[in-house]
Amino acid sequence: MSGADQVVTGDRPVMVTQGFYLRRLAQVTLIPGGVRAEVALVPFRTFGAPLRPVVVSAEPLAQQMTTTGVPNRPAEAGNLAGTGGEAKASAQDALLAAEAQLRLELQVLAPRIVRLRLGTPETLRQVQTSEMLAPGALEEVLAATYGSQPPFPALEETATGVRVTLEGIKVTLERDPFALQISSDAAPEVAWRTALDDRNVHGLLCTPPPGLQTTPGEQAAAYWSWAIDPAEHFYGLGERFARLDHRGTVVHLFNIDAWGTTTEGSYKNVPFLLSSRGYGLFMHTAAPVTLALGTPSARAALVCSAEPALDLFLFFGREAREVLEEYTRVTGRATLPPRWAFGVWLSRCRYQSRAEVEEVATRARAEGVPCDVLHIDPAWLAHPNLSCDFTVNEEAFPDLPGLIRELGERGFKVSLWELPYISEQAPRYEEAARAGYFLRDEQGEPIGADFGGPPPDGRKRAIVDFTNPAARAWWQDLHRPLLRAGVAVFKTDFGEGVPLEAQAANGMRGHELRNLYPLLYNAAVHEVITQETGRPGLVWGRSGWAGTQRYPAQWGGDPKTDVVAMACSLRGGLNLALSAPGLWAHDIGGFYGPPPSPELYIRWAQFGLFSPLARAHGTTPREPWAFGEEALAIFRRYARLRLRLNPYLYSLAWEAHARGLPMLRPLLLEFPEDPLAAMIDDVYLLGPALLVAPVFSEAREPVARRLYLPAGEWIDFWSDERLEGGRYVTRLAPLEILPVYVRAGSVLPLGPERAFLKEEAPDEVTLEVYPGAPGRGRIVWDASGAATEWQLLPTAADGWQLQITGKRQIDWSVRWHTARGTVTQAVGYMASAVVSL
């Protein structure tokens, strides 16, 4: 990592050049469901230039080096654990050297899940379950694997160490030098192992084996390093905008207000790494995390947590989707939002008055633009300047409950903005401060939120302390009158601003609370919405951490109004899909900057209306009529199509809820054997059936959009042209066309045209059938998972048969998309049917 190993203490890495790594296996003890090992440590230092690191331990060089035949061997480094000279040890280092060992615990949770913990016995006792894990998830996984009690694993002595086997998981521990390898029968091609062969021309290590890194004046930081494959790719780690494949990078996981979508900063960091080799690594910590992924050495990766114990979950799978399913068994899966959430949301930063909101509602219906949700940003608050205490601005929004009721009668749901900070000037500030509901500074006073700079008016914004049960309940109670008045969803904005020196009611400092805070914040709001509405909660959240997918939905923050930010927004959504798989959206038109051109608005609207959730939002008007008649007509067309696609979108949301699969999918998720798909970040799949290629251009003339189609047959959604995949193609895209392709073997369920979505499933569905390959799927009707199954099969007569099986009676129509044209068949009102072509 730039010549030395790095650990993050805040929003910047701190370099460390010394520590203690695992050197020799001292003792192995079997425990129920796993193994415990005591491993002796050796002090080390990292020398060399930033691009040429050399790891040297306190042992004689002859014990550290492998034979390479190179004559110019380096000189001895001296006593690295001593108390004199350059290698002088801190008191903490001396203590660690005296103890000379760490404890390694490995627990087999399931045939595809292993938990690895590294630390002293004392620090390991402090590692417990947390809000990052779904409630009861570990108990459920263990019960599903073992029943009432995990057995002891089988132990086999080898010539150089021991091998432990349980539930198809094999753990090999080498004694001297210490090494670890873990494999699973569920993914036989994968062996996750330490990187003792990561050596330079002198036979010295380039990457330290797992252990503790030390920095003078700082607590020790536990880390793990492992070998990586030459062709290995790394994905996930939250909503990362800069690239899809993180190999060759150093990534710092520390939540900040990213102030856009084009930098390495992220609102939603997630400590989950997905490898193309068939494993995933979840760093179970709220502390800042640093990962070096094939840099500075291409042979190894390293993860370091800014705390003295390491808690890792390792997941195996033959494909990425299997890894995600296992990961979400532990961290949880998205609740299923109501059907209307997948309609069209209109918003602006900000509607300044009730009259302005009513005007937009009236115009949407008059223009025939489908709209399901109207979002009202901070102007509904009496003190809206980066502050929220739920005191309504009665002058700008008189009788807010009446407005919500009237909009509801016209088919609009209402969303309201919030953030978990309260200004010193807000009416409820003193009440909350006296009750101890805020995070505190070292003097015990409410501490101000970190905005990356002073608030515009210089006034403190105190931060609600969600670790305090009373503060959490108070915040939830502030939502209840509005929810009872009919508010359907809250936009949970911000949440990234906990200062490092903050102190929480549960004893956490800001350093460890910063990343976790958004999870606590969104969970509290999601829960109160569930309590008051009687349905699964729905928020519109900006910040997040591990487990954030449990509280949908998430949106991509504040993109600039240009094509670069648009493309980076997609990249952020793809990475989030592989680390917090669920429901995601972005601001149609971009959030800040000059008003988007009509052409940019159209291209972004097409992308947004073919995304999991769709909201137009920005600092200037984002309603389609603000961009001219052409933009209005194109937006209307895509919005109407979106509402027709609702049965498909709702069924995809059920997959996220039931299986942990994201609605928006990178190509690699559906085509794991395709090496080109592993690198594609400018197109995506909306579920398994639709490949979407946003046009990142604001040109008026048609754009020649070059895109990659994976192997198989694909059908142009608009023209029914059939193309063979496994290659790049070019689609000429006039302004009104978003390149969309349907995978052969797919069936798209389309509902009727509507101005807005109803709560219940449609009674009339057209099945758009794309023969060319066998296929199967399901249409989910409600939150219970009740579904109609479909299967598409070739027949002996060179035809096709569609089998529809279910209990819900629907008025079905079938449209066959063939190479010879489209054939429509009316099936009628029934639950099950067989239709042939």
C-alpha cells in the first residue's frame, strides 16, 4: 500500500511501517463447529520505496528468505523488537512482543460460510453481533446447518500441520511458517489462502502475513492478507463511482458527504468484497477499513480494520449470485415495498409552497404524465436550513394533513424530507438537548455535525443519538402524526456527518460510529413507517453501511448535471448491487449545476425510468414539461411504459426480498462465465430479462451507441430485431430511443396503462413472450409471495409452448415476438393455461 501498510483512522489513510505478523502455529483446539488456534507472532518492519516494499521481521534473514540465487542480498535489519535505535518499540509493542501470540478462531456456520476472528483473547471476547447482522440471522444459519448443537469437526494431522473438516469446509493450518487455507465443496475451484509466496527477487516478503499493524500513539489495527489469482477481479465495497473492478486500487471505507458522484468518496461504503473467483469477504466492523487489492503487489490483497481485532465472514459460491445469497442470509434482505413505489416520483429541491406542489400535481394529470409520488424537500419545515425537528412551516404549507389527504384522493403518495440534525435555533433543540438525545463532545455538550465545512449560518447542527433508545423513540414519535396524516415515505437525507470525537450514549466514539450511524438512522425511520402503516417500511436513503439493503430504498446522492456524473452514477449503482443488493435509484436529470439541456434530461429520464426506482429531482425544475414538448412526449412515453412494466418490477423486488438478488444487475451477475461481462460498467440488466444501455450523450442527432451483448440471442425491445450475443454491437439511437434488449427465453408481464399505480395487483396482464431459448419465471402478486409460474418450452413441431400455472385468476393476453413478426393471442380470464405457437 504505497510503500507501507495503511490503516484509516478517519477520512484519510495513516501510514504504518511496523507490526507483528502470524509466524508459527503454537496450539490447535477443536471447538463446537470450528477450531481455535494460538499463533506466535514476530515483529516486522516494512522497508523499501513505495513501489517496492520489503517486509523484514526480527528473525535472521536466513529464516525469512527463500533461495533465489541472487547475490546482492540485503543486510540484516537488526533487532526490530528492541528498545533502541530506529526500531524502538512503544509500550504497546513491548506488551505484544511479550505475549508473542494471537488467537485465531474459525467457525463453520454453513457449507458456504466461515467466520474468522483474529485478536487477543480479551479483544475477541469484545467482538459480538451487531446491527450489521440481521436480527437472529446467525442463530437461524446455525440451526439450519446443525440443528440444536454444532458438532466438533474432524481433525487430521498432516506432515506440516493440521486439517480440519466440517460440513464440506476444509481448513488447513500450516505450523512453520504459519499459513492458512480454506476451501468449500460448494465451490471446489476456490481455495482462499495466505500469501507466503508473495516475495521479491531476494526471496523476502512483499506483503506481511496476517497480524497486527502498529502506529505510534495509536491502538493496534488487525489485518488479514491473502493470495489472489492473476485474473481475479474485485467488486462491491458500497456505492463506488470511479470504477467497477477495484483490482489494483487502495480503497478506504469511510462514509462522507461525497459532494457528487465522480470521486472516490462515497455516501454508502459497505465492507463487503466480492471476488470473481467465487468468494465474498465481509468485514464485520463499523470502524474505518482499508483494502489494498493487488497493489503494490499483484500477488496479494490485504484488508485492515482500524481496531485491534478482526472479524471476517467468508462466503463461497460457484457464481456471484450464490455468494450474494449467502451474504444476505447473514446481513439481511430488503423488505418488499408497496407496488406504487415502482411508479414515477416527481421532486425538486425544492417545492417552496403548498400551491407549488398542487400546481405540479394538477399539471402532471393534465399532461397525462403518470405520477405516483410527490416528494417535498425541506421547505415543509419551519427551520429547513440543514435542520429537521418536524415543526411544520404553516405559512408555506398550511394544513399539511389536508394537502396530503387531497393529493391522496387524486392518486398521489407524499414523501417528506428529513435529516437527523437539529439547529440550535430550532424549537425542539432545547427539549432534545436537556433530555440527552444528541451525540456529545468531550465536555458533554451536544456536538455539531460534520458537513466538511462550517454550516452556512455558522450555527451548530446537533446530531440525534440513535444509540440512545429514548432518543430513537423520540425521533420516531415525531414521525407518527405525519404518518397518521397519510405521509407514505420519508427521504432520509444525510447521515454521514458524525465527527470522529463524538461520544454516544452506548459508549461508542465517533471513530467507530461514523460508518454505522446511517444504518441506525434508516432502521429507526423504516421501523416507525412499518409500525404506523402496517406494511413494510420504505425510506429514500442517501447514506449506508453493511446491512443497509434491509431498509430500502437507496438513491445515489447528488450527481452533477452532465453525462460524466450520469455514467458514474450507474457505476455506483452496480457496485452497490454487489455489496448491498436491493433497490436503488438516482436523480433523473442530475442534482446540481446548470439546468440540464433537454437532450441530457431525456437521456437521463430514459435511464431513470428503466431503473429499479425512478425519481426526477434537482436544484432546478425536473418536471418533464420544463424541457419542452419533445422532452415531455418522450418522458410520458417511457413513464407509461414503466407503469405497464410494474408486474415485472414488483416480481424483481420480491427476488431482492426473498433471495438477496439486486434489481439492477451488472452483466457479470447473470453471465459469470463471460470474461468480457466481468468488465462492463456502461450497461446493466434490469432483472434477468432486460439489458439496458443508457446513452451518455446530450447530442440532438442520433448516437451510435456501442454496447456489449453477452452470449445468447437478444431481441431489440423496440424493433424486434434478433441479434446473436457474445460480441459488441452498435445501435443507432435517435433521441427518443434508449437501447434495450430482451434476452431470448424471457416473458415480460405488462399491466394496463394507468395514470398511477393502485395498491393491488392488476387483473389484466399481457405476457410479452420472446422465444428462442427455454425459460422460466414467476409473477409475484403480493407481499405474501403468492405467484403465478410460467415456463417457456420448445415443441417437437418447431414451435413454442407457454405454460401458465397459478391460483390467481387473470385476464391474460399473450404476444409472441418472433422473427416473422408479432402474434397476439387472447387467453381469457383464468388462473392457469397452456398457450402454443
